[in-house]
Amino acid sequence: MIMLDKGTFIISIDTELAWGTFDHGGHKKYKEAYEKYRFIISQVLKLFEKYDIPATWAIVGHLFLDSCHREDGVIHPDIVRPRHQWFGADWFSLDPVTDISSDQIWYGSDIVKMIKEAYPKQEIASHSFCHPVFSDKGCSKETAESDIAKCVRLALNEGIELRSFIFPRNLPGHLDILSKYGFKVFRGQGDRYCPLKLPQVIKKMYFLLDDMVATTPPTVLPKAASNNGLIEVPASMLFRFAYGKSRIIAEGMRFRKAKKGIDAAIKRRRIFHLWFHPISFAWKMNLMLAELDAILQYASEKKKDGLLEIATLKEDAGCFMMQGARTTNLTLRQSVCIITEAQYSKKITLMACPSTIPAPLSSAERR
Ligand SMILES: [Zn+2]
């Protein structure tokens, strides 16, 4: 059985602004919340600095832009359009095609800068360019490849080599393309499940109840996702917002649940993987920030005690273990054992990119 050298805490953050919800009208419904996004990110980064926490920020590629333009009348002609059945119009039909000063919920170059310059160093990962659902038949291979290629090129333009990927709606697909473009690790869905066969709406209530009473969340281990070398690090717990039905979750319960996750990771020498969206802090902001503060403080204390590693997705199991597997010709499982026996906590420089990674974009291409 695979066992890490010590428990590990990972935080991954889906950073998407209006791109995360526009296909269901969220750009209107959550407009006020999105307008708090930058302040929220600044507050979360302050907490990360306070407790010396590196996290993984998966950023939608369109947020690397501060403006965009039509080319021969077409918005982003280099992107093969997703054709999701729930969104009949052109996928970019709501893209304002303006700039960051006019439409701040669609562009985010200042957000990328803020995260890039944060201390301690944060990992910038990808959350796709335009948030298509990779698992859906409406996202063809051509769509996925054009989307990912653009993300990689925009990031390289900022000197960032993308290694971690978080799928829109957390629904994996087209892993071969991720691998082709140099990604090493992605967040999996996790093994949280409802033990009973129930309709989706009832399951949602079950999960809400589960969070209300703060049961111990699952701890996870990295695993080989397929034969293309990608590593999956499943999620453990969503830091749930205080909106809609979720308002019912009592103050302190998010911390209580996460604390149980950290304790379980330490005890079992596994990973506790917390994730959230910045917009989740838009409601009851002070309470939510206080809950995150308490989680980070607890994790930081455990780290000081030598009981817990705190790592980004890239630093952690994914790339780390795959490097061992590739360079030693061992199976992933064998390499995991060897690496963990050696020095799991030591950070390893990642392997060079494969040759398929395109050159950075020219200024004209960036639009
Ligand atoms: Zn655009």
C-alpha cells in the first residue's frame, strides 16, 4: 500500500470570474459577487502570506488578457468552438470584446499579476481558456486542443510554465491533450459519494447535511490517471460558500471539517486536498475569511510540529512521482515507494517540457 512520508495539505483554487458561470447566466446573477473578486483574492493571498502557505491557482486563460478584439469579425478565431447542448449560441457570444477597465469580470491580467507576485510563491495552473466542459461530447478534441494550446502560450508569455490543470466543473476529459502540452497533474473528482442510490437532488441534500455536521472528509493519494503519464490528485473537500441552501451551515463547521481532514491526513499519511472558488467568499465574507484563517493557522501549526507538508499540486505528488517513474523506468507504484522512502518533502525541479509546447504568443496573437 502506498503511504506518504507524512500527511500533506494541498489547496487548489478555481479562478475564473464570469467565465465559470456565463453559460448558465451567472455573469448576471453573480455580477455583484464577481465585482468583489479582486478584493477577495487579495485577502486570501494575505492569509497565505501570514501562514506561509503555497497554493495552486487554476486560472481561466482569458483572464491573462486585459483586452480582446475581433479578427475579420470573429472573436478568438483560433479557438474551435465548444458545442454544448445547453448553450445554443456561439461560445464567445457573451465575451464583451472590450477591455479590463470596461468589463472587469471578463478580463484579469491584474489578477494574474497579483498571484504571480505573491509571497510565498504560488503555483499558477490552468483552468482552460474559455471554460468548456471537457467531459461533454460538445467539447471535441479540436476544441480541447485549441483551448489548451492558447492557455499554454499565454502563460509562457508571462514566463509561466503550466503543469497543473483543473477541469471546468471538475469533469475530466481529453487527458491525452493535457499530456501533449506538458501538463503533469490534474485534480480529480474525489471519492466523496452517497452510499445510497438516490436522485441527484436528494444527493445534493445528503452532501449538504454531510457538511452541516462536518463529517471527516476523505483523504487521498495521487494515482496514475491513464497510460499517458498524467497524475490525478483527487479532491477531498469543497470549501462551500454561504449562499443559497449552503447558508444553513453553521459558523465554524467548515473549519471543523477541514481540521478533521488535516488530522486524518497526518494520521494516515495521505493528502487532504481542499478546494474553492474565490467567489465563495463573496457572501458572509468576514465569516468565510475567518474560517479559512483558522484552517491555515491549524495547518501551519502542524507543519511547524513537523507533522504536515503543505504543497502545491505541482510540487506535490503529481510531477514529483512521475519524474521518478520516467527516469527510473519503474512503474508509478514502484517509484512512489522509492521516492517516499527517500525524501518525500524535498521539492524537485520539474522535467523539461515536451517539444509540442508552442512558442509564446506575439502581441497580435494575444488578442
Ligand atoms: Zn475575449
